[in-house]
Amino acid sequence: MAVPLGRGGVRTGLVLGCAKEDADALPAGVTAREIIWPLEREPLLPRTHLELIRHMALRQCVSAGQIFACVLPVGLRVARARLRSLAGGKARILSLKDLAAMAAAGEERRAELRALGEAWLQGEADFLLPSEDAAASERCVLLADPPWSVRPSATRQIALLDFLLDHGSLSRRELLRSLGQHSAPALAALVRQGLVELRRQEDAPPEGEPADTLLPPARPAEFVLSAAQQEALDACLRELDAGKPCAHLLFGVTGSGKTAVYMELARACLQRGRSALLLAPEVALACKLRRDVMNALPEAPLYFFHGYQSPPARERMFRELARQDRPCLVVGTRSALFLPIPRLGAVILDEEHDASFKQDEGLPYQAKEVAWFRARQSGGLLALGSATPDLKTFHAAREAKISLSILPERVGGGRLPEVRLVDIRALADNDAFLAPESLAALKNVVARGEQAVVLLNRRGYAPLMYCLDCGRAVRCPHCDIGLTYHKGRERLVCHYCGHTMPFPSPCPNCKGLHYHPMGQGTERVEECLAGVLPPGGRVLRLDRDTTRRPGSMEAILESFARREAQVLVGTQMLSKGHHFPDVTLAVIADGDLGLNLPDYRAAERTFQLLVQSAGRAGRGDKPGEVIIQTRDTRHYCWRFVQHGDYEGFYAHEIALRERHRYPPFINLALLRITWAADWEEGKARLARIAALLREKSRNGGVAVLGPVPAPLPLLRGRRRFHCLLKAHDWQAIRALYALVGPLASPPHLRVSLDIDPVNML
């Protein structure tokens, strides 16, 4: 509904239900106002969707409106639609404000409004979506990666290119609104130079979707599941047909064929007249999953949805699914959970352990919990797949709370790669990133005509830029974190708030110009390897910096799959899901990165990352090898990684969790308290919150740890403090938060509750 708000304002309102008959009287001091116009002829959201939103609101201790503001496509949240009437053979276009003015005018204008209403009901008038506005639907697409052939003095052109690199393709209107209309000549110049292209929305391929030429060959029709795969599929089908909600863990080593089971489960859903939702933690994996579906089920009605698609594309898909009455397949990332999918039969989460299934920004929610709620609503199946399951998921399977299938071997009889540790404490050169034996193994693989992947979970050229004049690293003024040098962009960048400064430029501390890059990022590793590999050895890089442009991620992966490069360097987006049969070596350049973070999941995440990374090697006929570089060869994690022993690691780690009272043996929540760095009342208000927490937790059954400064104490110009809440009862935690929440005073002081946090930084 378009509803009036304030003086002349128009907002989108959602009708969640009707008032009870005995509740006609309005509260004292409240005046009812007429709605301006219904924006939909029929309800867009099914009743089950409203139940999901109410459930999330209760769980997260927020209003239903806050949930809708985060999960609905932007076009459904803003009142920018325009009414186009063809009544009487005369075309008219009116904004919602025009309609509001007519409603507030005299009887003659109100009669005109009623006539428009009749025309709308009879189909002679309809709403134009924001995407049907030429300026809004014309997309600005970046065509080249940095460095760009632009004069250093063309600051507006450089700013525009940087903005597109950071934010992806945008509508021309949105771009100029963000940078100012004075950037229009710079945009025109970049279009003439071929660095930016203007595309009509209907002509542009959906962001993140590969072109048809990038699709791999279809899987042979005679493909037959192995005995273990068939057993796992049969177990899932029995639960799917049971008529009651079930959760099933598919635990299989890397390369064991979990995706083939997903495809057959999706096929079975369609045969039973039910839809299936397949989720991946990242867009790259979602693209691969989409291609797998297209090859295995080419005739199936398929939808592809993720957060990097343009707002108009997401809105169109949402509306189309809301009208869909046939079963279909939907592939996407976690945001696809909120699509109105008809007759949902199965929700499948690939790589269910991945932290990306938890949203931290804005509205915190765990995709696995939302997926389970949707499966419960439809009496369907939640299938969770991983080679390294979340410890809580595996614990639930061990406790018989969910069912379990195991795929213990790789498809085709392939062996898991041999894993060996390399101690890099003796590396004398700070610029060296590979030990001699690691570099020798890499060269040998390239010389044999095979392929290798190198994992370093740190993008950019150098993590720190050290000033030789004052002896200090250049830091972000908003986050107090070292700026990362990106050589291609000739910029120092903060990976948390996005602050940038040109490089070279005078040191902010001493105005000196003598710098030394410290440490290595993927950009520097790519450059170094290109200079030491045997002749003909080509290096590609896969990280957030090289995959910002639409289609670039797929192009890199397909180029490597076609053996156009021998080495692929990447961050953790390279570590899982990808299948390259010719890769026989995986090198983890810094296995310790993340192992000692202040997070009770640090060892679990490191184990998962390294086992998944190791799984990229030896997936074809040739045996594989994995080299993990570390400065602490005695850490207990390594012996389990070397043998791919998930169950051994689980037994060791779950004992530590039980001893120290961490999930799954306790409910854990993180209270985040932040305030503007220049707000003088921040410390006093924090003291009040701390006192209230100590007082009310004594008899509430909640253990309170903190508040203490967060590991990243200053971020985006805000002071940050954390407080851990432990309890056996979630309601006790929510009750305590209900007492603390009113002490917030936005925008100065913000207090938020993260149920079962994943990001502890």
C-alpha cells in the first residue's frame, strides 16, 4: 500500500493482517488517515512468508518492519511507482504524490481519483516499476580492471572508475546521485574511451550469470550414482516422502559427488510436484551450482538469485515467483531464502559449514535456521552438505537430532591428496612468501604440464605500507587499521570501511615519501610467481578485486579450466566447490592466518579452510599433493588436517567446547555496543549498560562476559565494545537484552544483539 506519512510524504506500507472486530476504537491521540493507493491487485506475499517474518522478528528482538526492510527487494520497499492510465484512450502518468494530492483535494478531484481506481481495477491502468524508468534502468558497467589509461589529473574520471569497481554496475541515475551531477561529463568521456559501457537493463545479462559460451559440457545422460550416493539419495527421499519436516546431513569427503545427490534430489522434488531451493555460500559457487542444474535438468524451470544482481532484476524475479504456481528450481545465495517459492519440497545448503551463511551486517540471521523454518512450514526436507560440517551440525547428527549419510570415498576411486607441512620460521627475507621446497614443487608441477592453486587469504599487494621516515604504518583514520596497498589501483585501501588514498602520496604522519611494503597479498603473490615460473607458466588471480566486474569471476574460472594458465592464486573463495581435474598441487601460503584469532571457532575454521583447500588437488586421474606452510608445526590442528580426519578433529574440539562451555553446550549471544568516536557520553553510557547487565544477570541465569573493547576497537569512526552472553535458555538472553536495548540513543549509541554469532571481530 502507498500510505501518507508526515507532511506530504509517501511511503510503502505492508498489510500484515486485519484488526479484530472489537478493536475498532483507536488509541487516544491517534488519528487514522486514508491510504493513497493499493500497489498490488492481489497479495504479493503468501501467509507463510508473513509467519517467517514474525518468527524472525521474535528471534532477533526487532520489529517485523525491520525484517521486511532487509529481506524485500528494494523496489518493493520504496514508493517510487507511477500510475499509467489508458482510460478513455488518453495516456496519463501520475506519481503517488499526485494521487495523494488528488485525495486531499475537493470532491471533483476525488471523483477523478475514483475513476482512476475503477480503471485500475478493470486493467486500464497499471503501475510502472522504477526499473521502467530509462535513467534508472540504464546501467553503467565497468569494462576494464585497473590500472586504467586515464590521466592522473582526471580526478573525476578516476573517482567514477573507483566507485564502479567498489560497488559494481549501477544505474546511471544512482551513480550520478552518489557522485554528483558534475560527474556526468566524466562518465561520457569514459564511455567514449571504452572503459565504461551504458547498457539497457533488458540487454544486460544478469550480474553473476555466465554467458552460454562459459557453460561446461553437459553431464552424460548415462551417469549412474555410486552405491554410497544412491544410499544417501534413498535416505533423503524417504524423509521427503514422510510428510513431516526433516533435516539430513550429507557428510562426504571432497570430490565424493555430493552435487550429484543434490541434482537427483531436485529432480525427485519436481517429479513430486514440489519446488527445490539450492543455496551456495558465495556467488562463484552459486554460479557453478546453476550450471550443474542446467546440465543435469535442462528442461526444469530455473531461477537464479543473489545479492549482486541489480535491484530491478531481483524485484522482477520476486514478482514472477509470487505469481508462479508450478514447481520450480531456485539456485542462489542466502538471500534467495526469502523468495516466495511455491510448494517448497527441499532446501539444500551446499558447504553448510561456511560462515557466509550467517549475515552479520544490518539484520543478523543464520540462513540454516531460516531454511529449517521454511522446511518446517512446508513439511519438507532440509539437506545440509559438507566435507567439513559445522561442529554443531555434526553434533546434532551424533545425538540423532538429524539424520546422517556418509560418502567416504571420492567418485571414480580417486585418492585424497598427500598433505605435508613446511616450516617457514627460517625464511630470512621478509618479502619471501614461499619456502624453497614449496617453490620447487610448484615449478615441477608447471614443468610437467599440470596445474596448481596457491591460497593466501589476504588480498591486495601488501597488507601494510611502512613509512621509512617516521617508522609508522599508514593507518585508516576511521578504523585505526593498517591500509592495504593495491598496486593495480595505485591506492591504499581500508578493507573495512572502504577509505582510500592515492599512492604514492605524503605520509599522513610525517609527510615523507619513502615507503616499504610489508607482507604479501594475492596481488603481490601473482606478480612474484609470474617472474619465477618456467617459460610458458601463466598465473591467474581470483579474489574480490579481480571479480568485481560482471562475468569476470566466471571468465577467470573458465580460463583456468581450459588450461590457459598453470597457476591460480586466490583467497578463500578458491578453497571450496571448484572442480579442476588437472590440479595436482595446492599450496597454502600461510596456514596460520586466522588460527590465533580471538574466536572460539578459530581452530574449526582453519581446519575447514585447509581441508577444503586441500580438496582442490588430485580430483582427476593423477595423484595430488598439498603443501601447508606454517610457523607452528606442533599445533594440534595439523595432524587432523594431514590425514583429512574430520571425526578425529571433531572429537578433540567438541571436548574443548564442553569443557569451556561453548556451543553446542550453551547458547551464546554477542551484544555489540558502538558509539561515534567523538561522542563524549559514550563511556558513561557504557558504564550504565555494564552495571545493568551485572545487576540483572545475577538472577536471570545468564553469564555475562564484558563489556570489553572489541578486537577491532575503532571501525568506521565508531568505538566498539563487545559483551558475551551465555545461557541455557534463549529467552533469558532476550529478556536481558530487552532491558539494555532502551539505553541506546541512535545515532550516537547503538546496541544490537547477535544470536549465535559467527563473526567475533
